[in-house]
Amino acid sequence: MADFRQAIREKVLVLDGAMGTMLQERGLKAGGCPEEMNLTSPEVVESIHREYREAGADILVTNSFGGSRVKLAHYGLEDRVRQINARSVELARKAAGDSSFVAASVGPTGRFLEPVGDAGFDEMVEIFGEQVRAFNEAGADLVTLETFLDIRELRAAVVACKEFSALPVMALMTFDDGGRSVLGTPPEAAAVTLEALGIDLVGSNCGLGVEGIYELLVRMRSVTSLPLISQANAGLPALRDGQTVFPGTPEEMTAYHDRMLALGVRVIGGCCGTTPDHIRAIRGALEGKDLSWTAPPRRCILSSRTAVVPIGGEAPCAVIGERINPTGKKLYSAELREGKTAYVRREAQEQAAAGAALLDVNCGAPGVDEPAAMRRAVFAASGATAAPLVLDSSDPAALEEGLKAADGKVLINSVSGEQKSLRAVLPLARKYGAAVIGLALDGKGIPKTAEGRLQVARTILEAAREAGLPKEDVIIDCLALTVSAEQDQALQTLEALRRVRQELGLATVLGVSNISFGLPRRPVLSSAFFAMALEAGLCAAIINPKDERMMDAYRAAMVLLGRDLRAETYVEIYGQAPPPEASPRTGGEPLGIREALAAAVLEGDREGIEQLVEKALAEGIAPLAISSEGLLPGLEEVGRRFGSGQMFLPQVMLSAETMQTAFARLKPEMRKGDAPDLGKILMATVEGDIHDIGKNIVCTLLENYGFEVVDLGKNVPAERIVEQARALEVDAVGLSALMTTTLNQMEITIAELRAAGIEVFTMVGGAVVTQDYADTIGADLYAVDALEAVAKIKKLLGGKKP
């Protein structure tokens, strides 16, 4: 068998099509486990693989998408993980022979990682590791990670692949038609994060047709040098004669072939609704095409869950906010010891608003459990802003906790030229997909000359390459020393900046304000040195972005150096009229209690919300007024920002948890009076579907708005939903489905509710559900996300805010 990595360099490979719908056509019952058929009906699984191979598929994907112990536990099969996954490889291999590669499929577990969910990073690595070990032992050619919604879960899956095998890895996320994953990740951030982890191909599958997938891949190409993979659905699902179908024809699936090839797509296949006929057409459309491709140069780009920031090259100098550091900050040091994160969240928001593109996070203080503090701080900063993070610690254990907690590709601050430091830090950067700051010092200290610092930078670069880090992910700190003690060192630093850029081709960073330590009016000196360093080639600067003089120097220099094209940022900042005088209400005075409650919900301040509720009660504010005049306005603003793309689901969930904390305190008080009756809603994931993430989010938000929610869970038969709707006299029934194979259960359930004469409103949602589909099956409303579901059900039931 040819080498997979070599094959994708030489030609474009065809991946096979859908497995679930094919299994359903051949005996898989609603509610059954697809992966169990590897054991109970191996001939059926093998025959599907064989049909795809005969249609021209170069890659056969195993029937193991839901083969994790988490998914198999829903069927009582969690003790058969190794057997089921190994068998999936064996069956695909029998059909593939020597003519096709076998790609072992891994899908999401259905759980979110902390802090959005309850799963730990190490736990997820081990869960995915069970599958990967089985694949490796059974002889798979590669692993394909498919249909992931949470970038942190996908990070854990990639780490598991790398830790437990040497197999090539393809990683794919699923995005909605707005170009975001369920948790707000755009394709650019996904591509940057995944490339840093050392995968072989990146792309997208499911959710969209070929046009939508192409648009996502265009955005990925703008930030990654990796080969791309396309797995589009055969159109969007529709209901015909009581059956869910995907209307995309084989010809439509090949409409973007030329553009896909030009983009660097090296694997093309299909997802939901694709059949051997589609794969045959995809194969045929490649005949006679020029299949050569040259990868674009790699760049250093950092990422968070929702944003990317380039470093070096022609990008503007990246401002790194320095204020999340306990040095000289008693309040922050105290919070670190107490396990609180209010300071981190506040500084993250303020520094980002002031212009920081990246945020340095340091948790090292006496009496602090630094690894635990770093984990909390990363969660807090990531939830407060979109800025990628710089993890600042000399403790490898703290760095590793921060790397596990991160949503994207972070920058480690730092590694030196000492062998001990290189051995401790570089493997962490490689394993978790991070860039590193290399300090131009070694065991002999800081060289006094630019040449000496250049030599240390060479040592760090060589060690990074040996550790498997790309050159582009090494950023050298040429070290700004205080001129009050060593005045000649400023020029040496500037010379080192120039030479590191010109001779080594590396990006550079400085802690700029160190230059003025011990001198009066430090911003005067620091800002002048900052401008000089920018001209010398500085790519990133660790500064206080709330220092106006420093930011003035920065913005002016970006215009003069041609990095702020057409002076757009400069004009945006300085072309505005001066802000009006602050009113007495907003002139720095503390917020009123109602405004403070709303702000706490908006910011997701779980630590402070209960104290605010207690204060409101002590002031004699009725529990209902605390909710309607304080908490709910905050949640309404969350909804507005979510709708406008200013906030994403992780922040929404944090706000929801803050609401829950507040309501837990208010509920006993509300029982003493009259609580509002907005309606009772029954929620369920339909029979055959074991995915409940979306439904659970809707339940949480409905409860926060004051609805009574009865959650029947997942894989719920229509007859049970009908029975409970009647017995509980609910006002509405909400149905969720994620799998294309279970969509028809929504229609069945709604029909049975109507046949039973149960007069309730029905709402449907889920990744594969559309407005057209909802209309076809007679649902009263469809919601694209949880907040839209809340808004629509409030309107439908005529509910009023309490």
C-alpha cells in the first residue's frame, strides 16, 4: 500500500460517502447502534465499503464514528470499545484490499469540555485514545476526526491521535451557514489551531452543501498551508413522501471541482446523503485534471476560540496586554490565593478594549497553586474576550495546565537558551500546538552584544526545529534592558532586533516598558523606544495598552511604517469627536444594584452574583423585581450581543450559569410569594438520536427565563412524549435531532401528538433541521439556536417577563 502522506502530495484522493443512511436502508433500526453492526451484521458493513470502493473511492472510512465509550454506553456497549473499533478497520480493509486507504473515523462524544461542559481535557484524551489504540493495532492507514463542534474537544482528539499512534490525521469541523461552529469558532481559528497540532489535512464536513463547504475552505486557505479536505452534504435535507432525502445530484456535487483543486483540496468526498453514485461522479470529474499543487508558505498566526492574530511578516505589530500579572498588584495576588477570577476578566476586557490583540496571563505569586490558578485564569480570560493568550510562567506544570485549558493556539512566554529550559518547554509547545517566545539569554546570562543575542536565538531555533516546531512559531525576545543602569544596551537591543529579522527570518517581541525602569516619567522614554523598536522590526510588544502615550506611539508608527493601510485604524481611533462629558450617573460612580446585577449576568460573574442578590434583598427589593429589573435585562443584552455576533455560545452559557446561581438563591424567596407562570415545556431528543447538547442548552435558557421545563432526555420514543405531554398538561413540546437518520422521528412524533388530540405548540431544532423541513412536518416553530428558541417560544406562548 502506498504512503498516505506521499499520495496526497501526488494526487487528489476521493473519500467515500455517507454510512449511516446506507446502514439504515439495510436494516439498522431507529434507535439502533450503527457501530454494533460491525459485530452483528459485518457483511452489510463490508458490502457498503465495497460499493464505495467500486465507485472509485481511494479512501474508505470505517463504521466507527460513534465508537467512543461515551457513545457506546448509550447502548450498553462501553466495554466493547476495542472490539468494535478494531472490527471496523478489519471490515474496511477487506473491502479496500490494496487499492484504497482505510481511514478510521472518530466523531464527537456529545459532551462539551470545561468550562462550557463538565468533561476534562485529560479525560477526553483518554476516551479518544481508546479508539486510536484499537485503530493502530488493527492496521488503519490514517484517522479522520469528523463533524466536531467544539474546538477544545477536537484538540483533545488530535492530542490522543498523536500520543497513541503515528498515523496521519485529517481533522474536520462542522459549521453553520453563518460560518461558525456551534460554539462560535470560525474556520480561520479552527485551521490555525489544528495546523499547530501537526495534523495532515484540515477541512469541513456535514451541515452544508458543496457551495457552503467551498466558502469555508476559502477562509481556511487564507490562514493555513495545509492540504484541505472537503466533505459536503448532498444538499440540505428535505421531506419527500414521508422520507428525509438530500436532493443534491451527483452533478451538483462536482460543480466546484476546479475551484476546489485550485484551492489545494487534496481529498474530496461526501457526507450526509452522498451515495456510491455521487462518489462515482466525483471520481469521474477528476479525470484529466491537473492535480498538482504547491503549498503556500507557512505563517505564524495565533488563535482563540473565535479569532486569529498574525505575528510577523507584513502584519501590524501585535500589542500584548501585560496587566494580568500579580507583580505589584495586591488585589490580583489576593484573588489568586482565593481562587477567584474577577480581576482577570476585568483586565482582559479592558485591555482588549484599549487595543490589545493578545493577552499575557501570569499567575505566579507566593502562596498560589500556580497550575490550578493558570487553568482558572485561562478559562476566565478566554470567556471574557476573543483575544488569543500568551501563557507566562516558568513552571512547566502551570504551562501545561494552561495549554490544556486553552481554546486555540497560544504563545508560551517563554523558553531560554538553557538546555533545561529547552527540554522542559519545547515538547509542551509541540504537543499542544503552541508558539514560543525565545529569550535571548542562556546559562551565562544576557549577552551584552547584538551578536551574542543572535547566537542564543540560533540555539533556540535549532532546538525548536529538533523538537518538531516550525521556524515560524519561534518568536525571539531580544530583551530590553533598563537604560538607567546600562544606557548602551538600548542600541544593542535594536541592532539585535534587525539581525534576528534579517539573518534568521524570525519574528521578534519585547517587553518594551523595561527600558525605562527606575527613571521619572517612564511613558516618555518607553514610547520613544517603542517607536524606534517598531522601525527596527519589532513584531509584538508586551505593554500596558491602557497607557495612552504608548498606544499613540504605536498607532502613529503603524501608519508611518505602512502597516496601517490607508491609515484606517488611525483615522478610526483619532478621527472621532471627543467623547461628551460623563453624566453624573456614569461619571465613575458605582452602578446601582439593578445595573450591577445585569452587568454580572452579562460578564458571567458567577463569583459575585450571589452577593449582589443578597444586597438587593437586603435593600428590600422584591425577588420578582430582582429578576425582571436586574437579571433578565442582563440576559436580554446577552441575547442581543449573541444575535449580532459580539458574543458566542461559551459566553452565553457562562451567563446562563450565572443566572442559575442567582435563581438558586431567589427560588426560596419566590416560593413565599407568587412566581410567574410562563408555561410548561416538554423537551426531548427524538428516538434513535443520542445527542442532547443543543437540547440541554435550550432547557437551561428556558429555565433562566422562568419557564417550567420537563426534560425527558435523549432517544425518547414518540409514544413516551405523547404520554408525558398528556399527563403533565404541558403548553409546548420541543424536539431535537442531530442525525439525518432520525429526522423522520420528528414528523412521527408531531403526527402522533395531533392524532392523540393533544393541543400543544411544537418546536423543532438541531444541526440538520431547517425552516423548510419544520414547515413540511407541521411544527409550529423552528429555532436555529437556543436564544432564538427562547425568543420564539416566549412570543408563541404570549409569555411576559416576570
